[in-house]
Amino acid sequence: MDKRERLEAYLESHDLDSVWFARPNSFAWLTGGTNVVDREGDSGVAAVGYDGTDVTIVANNIEVDRIVSEEVPDLETGELVIEEFPWHASSLDEAIAEHVGDERAAIDVDLPGFERVDPTPLRQPLTERDQERYRDLSRQTAAAVEAVCRELQSEDTEHEVASALRVALSARDIEAPVVLVGGATRAQQYRHYTPTDAELGEYALVSVTAERAGLHASCTRTVAFDPPAWLEERHEAAARVEATALAATQDAATSSDTAGDVFTAIQQAYDAVGYEGEWEHHHQGGAAGFAGREWIATPDHDAPVEAPMAYAWNPTVQGAKSEGTALVTDDDIEVLTATGRWPTTSVSAVDRNLELERPAVLELEE
């Protein structure tokens, strides 16, 4: 089912005349472009709507020409209805409301007179075009992270590494909403190692969630200079939990199992690798797509597990982490954040017939 068919089904099931998206990730899902100028707001500078026939872009006169010509590559101009308003005469919310009038409509932000649409179910599963875009984003994200990691030195600070990551991603037209760099001391203290001026020391964990055209890819790499004796074992344990999560995800997608069932498999995997209860210290990830995580799995979580869909599981064992983005289909698990240019280790799921190549610890000379 393509995106318009999903929207038509939504309009019919909710007895609506139109549905609107002003949040950047949902705008990107429908258009393939961005409506972002100021990143601090919940809404972008334009909104897109669908009424069962037409796709409508609403934007002020400052933005409309640029958005139509540069930011809607997935839509043919002839299919668009353009609603332009003077920047000084109205707000985006007011312009949308005026366009809709007395009709019944839903939108993904708070707007009086409109119902609220949760876009997350609409964005799942991924369309074929979005899968191809995902492959490209993920490969380039991993390539950028690995290029920076190969040049690291133990005396580099976490801030310096984070800056290099942002530059490497930006050069590939990729935004970086999440950049985590943890040196040896802080990676053992915290699961979210936001960068500081601390030096890396013996080893480092480098994690990013990257975004382009609404899609998000997450990956982690581990670089060691003088690694502690326990690092390799904990890294492999986390990787086995990740492999188990992906195997359980595929099983759930081909049955009626839920995110909570996958989470149970993750809990059991921690037990099997000798780290019972380690899941309590950090979320384990979940479905990825037009958000860093479309949902994060929790015990008894009843979210359906869709396929084809991207998943980013991120298990941690104190001081170690395994994380990538994979496309899960009924008959395949395709790791998207793989370049073929990073050392790997083969790991097996603890209770399912699956072996995966996962990034190994890269050891560099000091």
C-alpha cells in the first residue's frame, strides 16, 4: 500500500475530509523534502495536506517558491495545490485553518478545531522508495562515522570527536540530531555519554543517530587504544543481544507478536549471555524510520511489529554497546549501517537460528 492509499484509508476510517502534517518528519514522509528553517519549533515553515485527491502545500511567500522547487522531490508539480499567504498577514496555523474552513480535518500538531493524527502508524511499513533511500543514508552514515573513528587518538577530547562527526556527516548532506562520544571513563559511567572535554583514554564508544529527508539511521562504533581486559567480552555479549533482538523482530513481524514479545526475548538474551538485569540501565531501541525511534520497546508493549521496516536495537553492557540499523523483511535481515570496511565479528542469537556479522572493536595504535 503506497502513502496515498494509507491516507485515503485513514480519511475513510476517521470520517475526515483532509489530513495535515506540519512536523518536519511527517512532512518529509509524505513529500521527501524538509520544511525546516528554525530547528527549535515543533512545526516547520510549511504544511502538507491530503484530501483524497490533491496534495496541498501551505507556506508563506518567503518559503513557498523554494519549498516547491527544492523540497518536494517525491511529488510532481502538477499534482500539487499551492496555498501561499503573506508572511506578515497570517501564521501557518491560521493559513491552514482558513484553507480547511468548516471541513473535518486532522493534523499532527495542536491546532484548535482539528483532530490530532498520530502519524507513526501511517509511516509503517516502509515503501520501496523509502527502503532505497534508507540504504543510501545508512551506508553514508556508517562511512562518515568510520572515517572519523579511524583517525582517533587517545588524547582527543570527546568534544573534538563530536565536532569531527558532525562535519563528516554534514559533508554528506546528513544532519546529526544525536552525537554521543564516550571515552573510557564516561562510557563506563553513563549509557548516554554526551560529549565533554574529557580525553578518550583507553577506548571510546561513538554513537550517532543521523537524519536526511526525514529518515533516521543509528549506529555505534568502538575504538580501542589500550582496551581493558573485559571490553571484548562485553562487546560480544551486547552484539549477541542485538542479534537476538533482530531475530525476534523478524519472528514477530511474521506472526501476531508485539514489541513486548521482542522485549521479552531481549531480557532472556541478557540472562543467557551472563548479564541478567542489564536491560534496566538503558532503553533497548525499537522501530526506526521517520523518527530516531518510531517506538521504543518496553515490557508488555503492544505496538505491532511491521515488515518491511527498519529497526535499530542498541543493547548495552556496562562500558560496551552494539547498535546498527537493519531492514527487516519477512525473509531477510539486511544490516543497512554496514560498509564492508570495518572489522566484524560473527555472533549468534542466543535462542534462534541466526548469525550476523556485527562491528568488532577496532584497535588502533596509540
